[in-house]
Amino acid sequence: MKLNKLSIYLVVVSIFCASIHLSAQKLVRYDLHVKDTLVNFTGKTKRAIAVNGQIPMPTLTFTQGDTAEIHVYNELKEATSLHWHGLILPNKEDGVPYLTQMPIEPGTTHIYRFPIAQNGTHWYHSHSGLQEQIGMYGSMILNKRNDDLTFRKGIDDLPTIPVVISEWTDYNPNNIHRMLHNATDWFAIKKGTTQSYAEAIKEGHFTTKVKNEFKRMLAMDVSDVYYDKFLLNGNQESQLSQFKVGEKVRLRISNGGASSYFWLNYGGGKFQVVANDGNDVEPTEVDRLIIAVSETYDIVLTIPEKDKSFAFQATSEDRINRTLMYLGEGEKQKMAPLPRLKYFEGMKMMNSMMKMNGDLDDMGMQMSLNQMDMNVVMYPEITGPSSAQLKSSEKDQYNSNALSDIVTLNYAMLKSPHNTTLPKDAPTKEIKFELSGNMNRYVWSMDNQVVSESDKILIKKGENVRMIIYNGSMMRHPMHLHGHDFRVLNGQGDNAPLKNIIDIMPMETDTLEFNANMEGD
Ligand SMILES: [Cu+2]
């Protein structure tokens, strides 16, 4: 965004910050004005939606035990709504139009009011149409009370930076949606990721290409949409120069993108993962992680050297572009972008696994929790620069942590500091979901019956619900539950981590469970 525009926004923001009221009852009020705006991220002026004049929307901060009161003024020409993602709250405050409330009509005001029953990093977004894509996303930070028994010295008292990562496209999101349904190669052409015959022959993969055509695959890509820019708190590049050598910083990161997964890594070395989806985890040190659409992660970074600044980098999964935030004072240290994907290795691998009807042949492989990633055949930093010469055993073929020194977070590494087991005396309901189909058409089925978006699954209050989800499609898929956290059965026993999003990779089976202690849809 251009600087002159930004300075105007800052003035507006400070006025609205002053209007937050804190009373003895710990009622915390925000006033949010939703309004059309014009932005220029690419050289072209485009329509977007700003709240209180800003994109992303203002960071909303509460402390566990507060009551939130959020006044939404719809100054658009269309209806809107706000969903508080990851929050456990009364059903009527959940912000899903036609399910938990009526849409907020143009020119009207809606008040959301709910108790803050948890702590952690969350975010909020419009749940109407595709408004989220053009600006309606923001951080929602729920602080732990200082006297909380779970307060962690050295983590919960660190300086904190809310980070929301997003994408920008100059295309009207409704047109993108239509194009995705028409299954064109357009976005792959824009990205330069179509796999032409000439390219295929040059790289020695002619037979791979022919087989692909035979199976009527489109140009294979790990993500469907071309974006012009990736943004971190609304900027492609930024710097936080207030941090000094040796200091630790906690980033509270949300993926507010509409369809992009992002690789997160840090130019200053390894970092610690301390929370996920708003729930504490035992600190674990990694070199990088991939954040699924709408997940949140809290990480702790250290400034390793004096008079230098180091980049925190978010790279789109297709590695077409990235966004950078430098931490520290002084000279910016260059950070190499992640190397481009080896698409032909990916095509070859897909060909060997795809059946004639476009479904995947799981070949009896047991995969779960992002531990085995078939995409590693495409990562030069893990499997080498050219055609993969994997020396590993069959078992570790897709296990990136076994194949290199780079430590990549996976869900099996997440461990709750607390016992998260469900009530022992509750009845258990088990549901099996399966996602099948090729890239052009997704079909969900439940207990072998095809389900549609309008179907409802009946769950009795008090039941322990166990979901076993298998992804038989060729695309990874993030699944999200409203109003509850679920346990991911990941081998950590009583300390299974709590999440509300789970990314399920192709051919993976994951099992989650939660106690259905809420009412409503
Ligand atoms: Cu949500």
C-alpha cells in the first residue's frame, strides 16, 4: 500500500483505539466500521473492504474472563457478518449467516457480545461471500491472565507481535471462484507452471507427460490460484527494529489467506513452536513449518546478532512469491527464497499413484499427521537439485525429517502440556469421512454415503464424537470445527494436542475427538 494512504490509516486507527472502553465489569468494546475502499497493491487500483480504514482489520485484544462487545456498522452496499475463528462461544454469536444469525444488512448495526472463555491466538473474518479475500481478516489475541495456573514464564511474558498472513489478487474473487469450477489452466499459465511438451522433453520427462495427458490431468500444481502479492500484516516487506540482540520475540501468527498454505522460516535460525490453534504446546524447536489455511501458530524467535536484522519469511506453498518481516535493528540480512518446486518429480509420483478414474491408489500406505509428505519429491532442499536419487529405505521415502537435517514440524510433534482426555462416562459416537475425487471435482462421503453442504449430522449434547477422516483426493485439505477444540490422536496419549483445524494431506487418515458440550448448529 502506498505510504501517503498508510499515514491516513494510522490517524483513523488511533481515533478508534481511543474509543475502546474498559469498565469495572471488564467489558471490552470495539467499534468496527465496515466500508468499501480502494487499494493499490500492484499498480492497479482495485476495490477492497477496509474496517476502520485498515486492511487487515484491527487486532482485537482481550484477556480471558473479559466480556467482548463488538459493534459492527455495515457501511457497505451488501450484507456482511463476522466469524470469530477458533473461539468457543454461544452459538448465536458464531457469525455464520443463515446458520447462527441473519446477515448484517447494509446500513445496519449488529452487536456481538460474548464471554472470553479461553486464551490464545485466534483471528476473525467475514463469513459472507468472498469478502475475506478482499480485506476482511484480522488478528484476535486472547491474553492469559497473569495468575493463570498455566502461565508460562519465559513464554507468556515475552514481547508479542500479532501476525496475519494473507494474499492479494487483482482478480475479482467471484471470477476466480467461477474459473476454478470451469477447471481451466489459466492460473497455471499465469504462474508459468504449466508443463509443456517442450519443457518435458528438455527435462527428460517426455513419457511422464504423455501418461499424464492420457489420464487427462490438468497441469499439476500444488495450489489452484495465482496471487499477485502475499502480505504480512498488510505489507509485502516490513521491519521491526525495536528488538535487540539476544531478545526473544513471540509471533502470534494466523493464516488469513483464502486458499494459500505458507512455509514459515526464519533467517536467524531455528525457532520454537509454543502454541497451535490457540492452545499451548510443549515448546519444540524446528527449522520450519507449513501453516494451513486458517491455522494459527505461536513461535518464539531470537535475534542472534548485533546491528543486523533477520527475516521472518512466509512463502506460498507453490513458492511463486513470499512476504518478509525483518526483526532487529540494523542491516537487513538477505534471505534466500525457497527453491522452485521440481514439478516433473511430482507428476511422476502422481502418475504412479493415480487410478484411471482419477482417484488415488493408496497402495496400502499408512499415512497421517503430515509426517509423510509426498511433495518432498519436489523439494530441492530435501531431495536434491535434480531428478531425485533417493537413497532412503522404502519406509522413509516421503519422510522429510529422515531425509535431511532440516527439521520440519508435523502434527505428531505437537504435545499439550496438560491432560486433554475426554469425559470417561460419555457415550462415544464414531463417524467416518472420506474425501474422494480428482482435482476437478471433490466429493465428501460420510459412512460411505455422499454428503452435501446442506446435510446436517445429528450429534447429541454430551456425546464424545470421534471422527476418522481419510483424504483420497489429490489435494491437501484443511478441516475446521466451530465452537470446539478437538484432540488430534497423534501418539501423545493423554497429552494429545488440542486444535480446531487439521490439514489432511492426500492419502492421509487422521482421527480426532471432542466432547460435544455445545448446543446449536
Ligand atoms: Cu471458524
